[in-house]
Amino acid sequence: MAPAERLPSRARPSSSRAALRLPALLGVLLLGVLGPLTGCGGAARGGPDSLRAGTTTVHLTSGGHDRTAHVHLPRSAGRDAPLVLVLHGGYGAGAQAERSYGWDALADEQGFVVAYPDGLDRAWNSGGGCCGPSARDDVDDVTFLTSLVADLQRRTSLDPRRVFVAGMSNGAMMAYRLACQSDVVAAVGAVAGTISPQTDCPDPAPVSVLAVHGTADTRVLYDGGSSTVGSARVDARAAPEVSAFWRGVDGCAAPVVSTAPPLTTATATCPQGRSVELVSVARYGHEWPSPAGSQTPHGEPVYTGWDATAALWDFFAAHPRP
């Protein structure tokens, strides 16, 4: 298979981020709030439609679609709380991501807000033709996610310097696309994700990145190339190439490599306190490492000696927007 082409140069002019700011701020129509509103703690602003402590489902109209997200607002969240967007993988859902990765308990402990958006038809239009009807219909998921952040900032007390995005698989690819085509997040956490060679990412804003990828992944290939997952074709850049791209965006030093088998971590320090890290999990596949894990839905083992959720939060907490 031919090697993946280089990512487009940062020098190429792009109006993507500027074009997205207006719909992110103005293109939101709140349709309703469902689910339990338990108590009045948390980082509520106090307005008539402000969120209260607990987990709610919010509805937004974006691109003519009714879009949803589950939002967990801990009682421990004070004013100017951080926000973490957690993007499910293909064929997943926000509620599934909430159950699977342990973010709510960590949010309760650390006092940050976590939101689990739903991709249309259980997929994200993450670029390069992936994935599903969202890609086929060219759904504008970047505008949906930026609009969701703007709406939550209006309805809760959030720190705009501490907005982060984490994703799994198709969700990790969407997290990269969000960073490529908007400037809403300070840091990205991508598990088993990639940037497709066809994804437009010519001039992204600097952002900290922590990528986690199993070297034996057969769905989003660690070394790059094409794979088929259900009805979706996934064209992947190699994980080290994606990290090298973000190091170039951020102007980082060469990475320092450390090994604690099966983990190999390449860490690059960057100006203004940013960082780009790649954690490679030798011999493991398409999975989210977790002490609570056993096996993936496809029967692959999950590495239980490391907690990806805790590592992502530690990385986010250390890398607000400068």
C-alpha cells in the first residue's frame, strides 16, 4: 500500500475556524432538557434554563437535525469548572460512552463537567468518508460540537480556557477534526484514532494532544493504511505520523521516549506549556485501556494495567489554554 501523503502545510491559508465561530455562538436553538435534575449544586449560572447538579439530556438543533448530549454536572463543580467532551466510537452512543469509560466518577472527584454528545445514526463525520450516514450526508459535526460548548458555557459556569475533548475510535477521529477546524478546545485525548489523509487540516490552532493506540489495532491501523469496520472504510495515517504533525503545529522539541512494557510513551514539550504525547500499547488492539476492562465487544483483550481515563484527565488538567 502506498505511504500516506503528508498532511497539508500549516502555511496554507484557511478560514475554517473563523467561519465556525459564528454558528458556534449563534446557531443553537435549545429545544428542551430531559432527565433527572437532582438538587441545585454544581456550576449552575442561576438562569431559568441553567443546568443543575446531576445528569441531564440536552437537545440542540444543528444543521436542521435534533442533536442530543448527556451532560453530567457534579455537585463538586464550582464556578469556572473545566468541561470534557467525550465522543463515542462508531456504532456507539453517548450513554454507552458514559457507562464504559468511568468519566462520571472522576468528574465527581475532580469537579469538572463532562458531556457525552450523540453522533447521528451512531457515527461521526470525522473526515475522509468516515463514518456511516453522517459522512455520507456530510453532517456538520464540528458546528454541532462547537454549538454544544457555547450552549453549555451559557447555561453553566465553565472556564473557556479548560475545554477538552476525548474520543474513542471514530470519536477520536472526530476529536482531531474538531481541533483541526475550530479553536474551541485546549487539549485533545484520542484513543485508537487517526486523521484520514483526506481530512482537511491545513492550519489548526496549537493544541496539546495525548494519543493512545494499540500497535495490534486491526480497525484503525497503528502503522497506517486502509481497513474495513462493518460498512465503514477507515483510511488511517500512522499514529507516529499524526503525533509528528501536531508537534509541527505546536513547534515542539523532539520527543523523549520512555518504556514501561507494554507501554511506550513519546513525550514532546512545546512552547507555552503545551505537550504532544503518544502512548503506544504493544500487542494490544482496538481498545480503551482500563483496570476495569476485560475484553472488547469483538473479543480482544483490554490492557488492565493502565487507566486511560485517569491519564487523559491528568493530561487535560495540566494543559489549559495558555
